[in-house]
Amino acid sequence: CFEHSEPLKYHCGQCDEVICGGCALVGKHHGHKPIRNMKDISKEHTAQALESVSKVKTAIVPKLENCLQIVDDVSAQLGREAESVRGEARQAGVKAKEMIDMQVEQIVQQVDDLEQYRHKLLDGQCDDLASQLRAARGVIEFSEKLGSLESKPDVLFP
């Protein structure tokens, strides 16, 4: 204390100030009530704090532990569901691939069939054209022979 040079060991409840013994006995806080020892106040505050901690421990800690357990359970469920979805996606992908492969094979077969059909058509057309070419060559050859015989009318009409 500045006035009495004593340690501040007391509390004046009327002024709500920390004071020394001299202030409480003969100083400006003489006769004020309540004057209490700071150790007692500290013990009360400690007890109140411990009571609050106990309330937190009994009320909040179990709720937080329960929340943590719920989060762990949800996390585990999420992992299981994600794995299930991954499996379903893989399975659907395999089925889709099989369907695509089957469709590709059908298309390839259709292309093969179409190619064979068109080759047959082209072969037939080649045969027809070759036959027509032979016929045209025969007509040309006949016409050329006929032309060379034109100068010899008696050959045609004896």
C-alpha cells in the first residue's frame, strides 16, 4: 500500500478495492463492510471455478464425446458408402464397356457384311463389263473385218 507500505491482503467489499491491514483498521476503509482476506476470496473463486469446471466436465464433456463419436460414425459410414458407390461405378463401367464392345463388334460385322455384299456387286459388275467389253471388241473386230471387205463386194455377194 502506498499509504502504509504494507502488502495488499484484504478486500473492501463496500469500495470493491484491494487494501492493506492499515487501511482496514485506521485508514479510509475503517468501518467499511465487508472487509475480507484475499486468501479467502481466492479460495472461494477457486472453488467456484472448480465447480464450473466440474459442471463443464459433467455436462459438456460427455456431449462433446458423443458428438465426436457421431462424427466418427458418420465418417465411417461415409467411407463405406463411398466404397460402395465406387464398386457400383466400376461395375456399371464394366457393363457399359461390355455393351460398347458388343456394339463395336456388331458394327464391325455390319461393315464386313456390307463390304462382302459390295464386293459381290462389284464382281458382278466387273463380269458384266468384261462381257460387254468382249462383246464390244467382237463387234469392233467384226466391223473392222467388214470394213476391210467393203472393197471386195464380190466376197460378200458371190
